Amino acid sequence: MNLASRASRLVVQASLMVGLLGLGSFTLLHPYLSDDEQLYKQGRVDEVVSQGPVTVQSIEWKLDSLKAYTSILNEDGEAIELDAPAGSIFMLATLTVTPRKGIMLKDQGFSCDALLRDSKGNTWDDTLATGYPLPTFCGDDDHPFTMDKPAKIAKVYIVPKSAVPNLVGLTVEDFYIHRRVLITP
């Protein structure tokens, strides 16, 4: 009987120790594992979509193409002057965007930011390419937008030549709900 009592006491102590260790680990790691804002700030991608369409912040996105160029040409076939370091490559993304109910069309335009992303988590902002045949932002007076009507836009990114093989697509995001979607070509 003494041996059985001792064994049951050991089982209870071991169970209590495992329970306390689990509770301690949970208490210590919970703020890091469930902090959506911190994970969002670190660049977490929540969803990966092949070409789209995907709706983020009342804008429907569809990636039509993503191609590398050594120069970007205007409507007359002349190179557009862009401030780029030597050895840079221009990535041209052609997208179809559709403003949906819930977005405010101010002066027939809206904000439509998309970042170019590589497999290492690096991102690049687009640059304004004045004279390109398609609008390069969603607030162009010459190309007004209409609610629920798809329109073509172009995004031009300047990237180092060494980054081109690692490019994976464009990210669009909703800061308010901490959602980031990667649209791959």
C-alpha cells in the first residue's frame, strides 16, 4: 500500500508540473503568438492568390501581367525618363482594378497601392511613369474610374537586377483589419 500511495503521489506531482509548465509557456508566448498587429507590421502575408481576382478594401484586383524591362516607353515609343540607379530593372505590372461598393470615388479616383514583393520579404513602391499609355495610379484625370466598372492600370517598379529572379508578386493590404494578400503572376 505504501508503494501504491507513493506512485499515485508521483503521478499527481508530475501532472501538476506538466500543467504548470504548459501554463507558464502559454502565458509567456501568448502575447507574441496572437499579436496580429505586430505580425502584420513584420510583413506577414495572410493569403496568396494566383492572378486574382481578389477584393481588398473594396477594390477588386486582378494581375494581368508582371514583366521585366530595361526601359519603359511612352505612347510615342520613346523611353520615359525615370530616376533609376545604374543597373536597375523596371518591373511593369498590368492590373485590372474594379472599385466596389464601400470605396469613395473622390474626383473619379481612389487610392490603389500595391507593393512589389520578393521571396525574401523585401518590397518596392511603384513609381510615377508620366506618359505611359495606361494610368499609373487610380486618380488620373484623363482616365476616370466608375463604380463597379473594371479599368486597366499599370504599376512601374524600379528594382535591382539581382532581385528580379526572387520576385514573387504584388501585395495589396487592408491596414485596418491587418490583412495582406500576395497576388502572384
